[in-house]
Amino acid sequence: MVELKVDQDKCLGCGNCVVSCPVNGAISPESAGGHGPKTEEVIMMVENGLVKLFNVDKCTQCGTCPLFCPTDAIYLE
Amino acid sequence: MVANVKEVKAKEVTVKRASPEEKRELSFKDEICVGCGICEKICPVQAIELGPINAIERTGVEESKISIDETKCVLCGMCSSVCPVDALEFDIDEKSIKEIEGYPKLIKSAEISDEDCIYCKACETACPRDAITIARVLPDRSKLVTGEIEIDKETCVSCGICEEMCPADAITMEHHEPTSAEPTVSTDINVDKEKCVYCLICKKSCPVDAIKAVCRSCSYGEYDLNPEDTEIKGSSFIDEEACVDCGWCQEICPVDAAHVEKAFEGELLIDQEKCEACGACLEICPCNVLSFPKEEFGKQGAENVRAEEKYCIYCGACEKACPVEAIEVKRTAVKHTPTKSKSWEKKMESLKT
């Protein structure tokens, strides 16, 4: 079973994944605009400079966030 | 009871059952599969499961696009009958059910008529599956023009300008180092009339007007050309395994030489409000139906993703790939050869949405 995973050691905290995630955008439209999501209902957010998965069950494994992550810190496996 | 045997070679899966009376075999080709999930939908015993298609296509996850549970599979062949791209093949006693009368198969085809084709290669370039090869044989350039050319070797100073300028490489000089016995830079100059296209570049560039040349085609037209020699010959080839009958070739062909028949009719609906422009559908679509519209500076576009429905085969892969349910693929007609089996007929009909 493929799942969304995060390697915090690689994460730069840039937030590309948060902004690019289409599910995040649907839940919290301001995140697609580049601002931080206003709710913890989203799949992932940057917290204290590192990405953290909040609701991995909402991920449809569309593969968008790994495309935008500069360090392969977020991936499907 | 004879049990099913599953063989997995790389990502290609085969499920077999050989009883004394009959041998049945279902084989799946992963590289042909487009991940539409129609097989999963039609399987009467839920033996097929669609894999993580987005993860496979976009992030290189090494998994098979579908999985077949051989303990559930009854080897009925329905999945093979409805696969829009023929990624699933089903044989009974080594004969494909697509050749067995009574088993329904989708009516779909793509053809290029060699009679009408002008070998422009537009279809070859446009085909999203690289399924088309156009081989063409062009006539010799010199066969498309006639004329006369003569070099006055007495006047010629062997400067080599015409040889350098000739676009058809038709002029050659016999260069050599001058000696006291033969104090010239070239012993001879020749024009290969098989190569000469009578463009008159040599005549115009000769510094001493040593070349007399005339293009007869420019002066008198094409009357003395042999039409057979000027013909562009060729042939077209469609790789049926790769072809998904999307219709790009038919749409782009300037002379209506390509004809495509599609198995499904339907409607492709995109909810632009819901779309987050993640691009998953663009990458999954086997037919290049979808694209991002060109950005216009300072203008907020009404569309996040653009669909050109004439290329759509209504396989539904994009709908399944969309993470925010912004795409709906409706199938309103399923064209297939007739079957007497009511249950098969009902199953074929169930593909309509």
C-alpha cells in the first residue's frame, strides 16, 4: 500500500508541498494562494520550520507534492 | 477443481487455469495499461484492484497498475472484453476471445488510408502514444527541375567560389598544388547534372561570368518533368498495441486520410471551481485531452485546466486521478459486437454512467 511519508531530516520548511497540495487547497483555499492554511484540517503544514502531516488519511496519492519538494523530503512509498 | 495459477514476470501478470477440457489464460500488460479502472469496475467477482496510478505515473513508484487476485478470478474474460486499450488479453485454448464469435468486443479502430495520405507526418508528431510511423521516400531534388548549365573552362579562374556556394554539391573542382609544369590551382571543373537544381547561384556568384545556366522550369513551367519521378512515396504504420484510438491523427490530418472509430461516447465535465490545477489529470490522460491554458499576464483565467473533448476516449482515468473530484466522465454509449448472453450484455451496459 502506497502512503505519503515525510523525512523531516531532509525538510527545509519551504512549504512548497503545503501550497501545491490540491486537497489542502480545497480544504483551505488561502493555502493555494501561498499563505499558511488557517486550519489543521489540511493534510500537511509547516510547523516550527518543518513539514508535519496532520491528516494523512485525506491524501489521495496524487503525486503533486513530491513534484514540488526540492529535497525529496515528502514522498509516496 | 482445478486451481488458478498466477505468474508474475516484472509487472506483467498472467492468470491461468488448465483443466483437461479447456485452457484459459488472462494476461496483463502493464506498459499498455492507462490506469482507467474499467476492468476493476466490470469484474464480477472483484478480483481486480486498481493500483496507485498517480504515484506510479508521477513519482515513479514501482508497482503494477492493477493487481489481479487469482484466488477470486473466475477467468471469465470480461475485463479483456472491455479494456479500452487492450492491456488485458484473454485466451481460451490459446485463441483470443476477440476472435471467438459470441464474445462481445469493443468496436474501435484507427486507420490511415495510404491512398489519401500525403506523408506529411502531422499524425506521427501529434500521436500522444507515439503509435504512428510514417515512412516516406522523397524524389531527387534534380527531378523536380530541368535546365541547362555550362562552364566556360577557358574563362574560369578556378577560384572555387561556385563549388563553395552550390547548395546541391553539384560542382566539383580538381584542386591541386601548382607546379612549374602545371601552374594552375585546379586541373578541371565539372557539374554533376544529376545533382544540379538550376538555382543559378553559381552563375550569379562567378566573379568572371564563366557560367552560363538557365532554369527551364522557371521559364516554361513543369511541362518536361516526368510526373512519376516527382512523386513522394511512402507508407504509414499504426502500432495497434500502443494506439488508444484517441482521434488526434484524424483531427490533425490535413487531407482526411486518418479515420478513427471510438468505442465509447460520452461527456467530459470539469468543475473549474473545484479544480486546484495540480496537473494529475494531464499526466494520466493517455490522449493529451487536457492542458493548462496559456497564462496571460495580469488576467485571471476562467479555466484552470482546458479540455479538448474531441480527443477523449471516455476511459475515465482522469476522473479517478483527480484528488479533488473536479472531473466527471460520463459514458452514454458503449459500442460493441453483439452477444447472446444477457449477463454479458448487462455488464457491457453497466459501463454507461
